Amino acid sequence: MLQPITTFDITVKFETDLPIHQSMGSVFHGIIMQYIDTDYATELHRSQVHPYRQFVFFDDKSQSYIWRIITFSYTCETQIRSMLESLPNKVFVRQKQLYLDIVTMSISSTSHDALCELLLGPNLDDPADIQEIQINFKTCTSFKSQDAYQPFPDLERIFQSLLKRWNAFSETYTFTAPGLAKELCQATTLVDYRIQFKPYRVDRTQIPAFIGYYTVRFKKNHSLAPLAMLLLFYSQFTGVGIKTALGMGGIQIKTDS
């Protein structure tokens, strides 16, 4: 049975209407660790590739703050669902010394196979007609290489991050060819971007990071363009870069179709 990709969208607000900044992702991670099963929390701390990610953002459409948690396995989905069901309507947030109202929650699911079928066709030979994708970095994003932070949206690092997550959780299709991330870059063209440097605070540490958007176009006749499209579409579930479990690397995408 395929492992689900499950999205929990929780509408939240502080009792004093204190604005909820995207940099509070680590605070919301603390709520998960406080309420989730203790043994499973220990397991999550030990995992090399986290089976979930979470971030918080302001949703322009609903004019509300959304806490988004996405899981990539049945076990993690079950644990997160149980944790959310155990939350009181008002959660005391120790870091802010305030109560957080849990207003509403919606749940949706897909899978890696379903994404392949949606974007590449049932036999992976009929790609969707998407020419451009805009990657919106809703929360601060950064990469790390050789113990140094890389606070800019290098497309090869983005593909490396997405391939690592896809191959960790997809049970049917994996993409492991050497140098694939670099080749995927050749299937795209950068057409627009607006990026600003914005450090992300975790406890008392500031991580060099960026925020903004990055728009790429897919080369029509390039054999890897469909895979590049699939992975960038997938980024809205996995996020990219480091510390996605702590609220970094939160992505929303826009397509031209």
C-alpha cells in the first residue's frame, strides 16, 4: 500500500491577536514535540530524513494564519493526527506566554504515484502542459554545504534537496542517476526572481537565509523537463533546504496552467 502525503492545515490565532510571523516555525515545532507521543518524538529526533515538515504563514485568500504540517508515511500521519486531535482548543505557548486558539483544521492526501500520474500521465509519457512554475519561498530558506550556510536559491541545490526527499519516501519511482540535479538545471531557464536576504531565528541563533520567489521555464524539447516540472511541483509538499521541520523552506507554487 502506498505511503500517503498528507497535508494538515490548521487555522490558528493568538488570543491577543499577536501577529504570527513565519519565523515562529520553531515555536510551532515545540508544540508538536510537547503533545506528540514521547517515544515517537525520540524516533523523530534520531531520523536522518524527517517524515514530516511544518511551517506557518499568512494566507492572503482567507486572511488568516495557517499552520501547515505535511507527513510522508502512514506512521507519521497517524502520530500527527493523534497529536492534533489531543490539542486543546487553546494551547498555552510557553515561549510567548500566551494562548494559541486552534480555530479550524482541514486534511488532504495524495501520494508520489498520484503526483506522477497527475503531472506525467498514467504511463509517465503524457506530461502536463505546464511551461513555468513560480516557487514562492513563504518562509526563510537556506542550504548548507561543507559546514557553511548557502543563503541563496541555487537551482542545483534545490533539485538535490527535492531528489533526496523524493527518493526517501517514494516506493514506486526513484531517480538516482549520478549528476541528475545538474542535468535537471539544464532542462530549465530562469525567467524571473525577487529574493531578499532574511536570517531565520531558532532560539538565540540566527541562520543566514533568504525569502522571495523564483520563476523557471521548462525547455520544451528537453527530455528531463517533465521530471524537473514534477520535482518543482513536489516542492510545495516537501519544502527545500535545511530545517524544514523547524519551519524553514516553506514553499507555495504557482503554475501557468
